[in-house]
Amino acid sequence: MNEDNSRFDKRGLIFFMKGMIFLLILVICTKFGSDYLINYLVDNNAKLYKKASAQNISPSNPTETPLVLALATPLPRTTPMATPAVTMTPLITPRARVTPIVTPLITPVINATPEIKATQIQSNIFDPAKLDWSMATAEAKWQPRDSAVSFVFKDKMWTMGGLNGNTEVDKNHNVHYWDAPHFNDIWNSDDGINWKLVRKSADWSARRSMSVAFFKDKLWMLGGYGVKSGYTNDIWQSTDGINWKKVVANADWPAREGQTLEVFQDKLWMFGGVNYDARSVKNDIWYSEDGITWKEVKTPTPWKPRWDHDTAIFKDKIYLSGGMNLSGDTFDDIWSSTDGMDWELVTNNPPWQARQGYSLIGYKDKLWTVGRLDDSDLKGVNDIWYSDDGKIWKKTEIDPEWTGREDHSVLLFKDKIFVFGGMDSNWVWRNDVWYSRY
């Protein structure tokens, strides 16, 4: 073998063959855009150069210069070309001293947005029929209770007031409410598991069935019943949820409990309620532009007097449903209003059973009924229903694991429905906490 051909020894031939294989892979990668092959090519090219360096192949020994495959860079052209061409330059020139230039074979491309498979997209779509439940805690730190008032404020869930009838109920389900402990403690939580007592005894008297709403940058609390205070129509205000100030001793509307309170069209609205002492069930509607001065809607209300009903703001309407009266009738009719004054019957025959002390909420573009007391008197089931319009309803495929109950708290928090407290179907006052999942 003469001097001109001495460079093509066995080692050089191996490098040459590997270079040709890499070139073939590059062509395949270019044609089919395979990220896997590109990454493979980068790794192996780096290994090849590392191996060559380890074997002391350097510019000072031109006869052992490695065969390094580099990406061809288009050279300057004097004549425009329709398609960019790759100019191949001899990698080794006979008798020339070549300084090897190592260029990354492929410049990795990092996609700014990861590829999302169709199955992933499908799994992230909310299916209301699949709504299920998990327990956050079996026993929160606060005492078991129903008829507490709960709300979301400053990125926390809050609950305060209510009563515990566990020691004051007989075997016939008669509750001695006047002897049952009522509360004016205030608790909050940022996860539903860990609850913090922020006020042992609030400025307002212990009571149940009051209402709270966030309106004009403040919390407003009104109404309710307490053993010491009786039925109330006072109004309290707070900027932090802990410290409360009485702003109205006797509001324009009659004292009551079991009413609902909503913020709608930049006003506070109050609907219905009851005063047991006066044997009076309400279907009156009151509204206020400042929380202090209230006006009664004079238009006759078409829905029957009731308490323990619920209302919700959904698709720019107020919806009202459920509740009961002093005769023991429980309602299942559904009404809606675009202005709070004039009401339209949506349906008086929904597929779900009549219920009171439950919750009506708007969640993920659906209207939901959450919870039902399914004791030995009312029977039936504790189920969850949802609707696009309040008229056509569908039931979730899985009934909740938590026992049926009334006067529990239901809040929307961190894209979940939280359910806690209430009196269950065994006539046991609870302090468990549950949340929805899907």
C-alpha cells in the first residue's frame, strides 16, 4: 500500500463507513422529521468525536485525521437557485493538512408547547355525569352543626354560627331547639381539612340560619334566630370576616330566619323566610342598593311562601327552588327572574324529588341541586342533579357517599364543590367535609 493510500487504513475505513451511515440517517430524518432519529444522530456523533479524541487523533497527525460528518452549510451563490442545495466538500484531501472542525450534527429543536395527545384532551373535558366525591375530613375541628352560614372570602372558606342538636333530639325526631347550643364562633380554612378558629365569640349574638353576602367590598350579615336574641332583623358588616360592626339594629323588613340572600344587578336581594313564633312563612322580596336601606318589591310574588329553599345566580337570572312551609309541604317547583321582581315558572315537575334545606348552585356552566334529606319520613334518595336551563335535568351517575342531609353548607372553592356539616338522615348533626372530583 503506497503513501497516498496509507490513510485509508482499517481505522479510517471504519470511520468512513460510520460517516456514510450517519449521512443516510440524516437524509431519512430530513425527509420524515423524526425527532427520535435526530436525537439519536446527535448523541452518536458526539460519541464518535469523543472516541476520536480519546485515540489521540489530532491535526498534528493528518494521516489519522478522523472522518467527521458535519452538516453541509450552503455556500454563497452568485446565481439564485430555486431549491437550496447541499454542497458536498471532500472531507479528506490527499496530502493536505486538515484541521478538523467539529460542528454539532443536528441542532436540537425544543418545542415550546409539548405535544398533547387526543386522549389527554378528552380526559380533561368535564363530564358532569361523572361527578364523584372524596372526604376531606371525617371530623372538622368545629362542633357538629347545621344552619351555619358559610361563604368564600379572601381565598378561604369560612363558616360561623349554627346549632348542634345532637343532645336535644328524641326518638320521634323532635328537636328541643330552645335548649340546643347555638354558636357565634368563626372558622376558616384554605383546604377544607385544616380549620382555624379565628374568633371564639363574635360581636353578634349566637344564632342560626342567618345570611351573608359580599357586597360593595364588604361582608354583610343579616337575619337569623338565636335562643337569647329570638328572631332578628339586624344587619352587620365586616371587612375582614373576623370583626363585625352592627350598622342597622332593625331593618325595614320583618325579622326572620331561613331566607336567602343574593347579589344581583348591583343590589342585595332577600327572598322568603320564616318566623315560627309568629307562625309566618314569607314569600316577600326585598332589595337594597347600599345594604342599609331596603325596599320591598310590590309586584305579587307567584311562588308560594317558604323557607329552607335556595336561590342561585345562573346565566344572568335568579333561580329559586325547593323549600317547605309550616304545613309540612316540601316544594320542587323551579322559578327564574331576569330582574328579581317578575318571575317565570320554569317547571313544576322536575325529575328529582322535592327537597328543603338543600343547595342550588351554578357550577361549570350548569345549575346543580346538591343534597337531600332522605330520612325515614321523607324517604327517597340523596342525589345530585344538573341542568343547562333549569328545565331539563340529568342525574349524576354516582350518588354521593356522604349521608343525605339538610341545612348543610355548600361552597364553590378552588374549582370544587365542598359540602360540610348539616343534620343527616339519621338525625345526627355532622362536622364532616367532602369535596367533588371528576
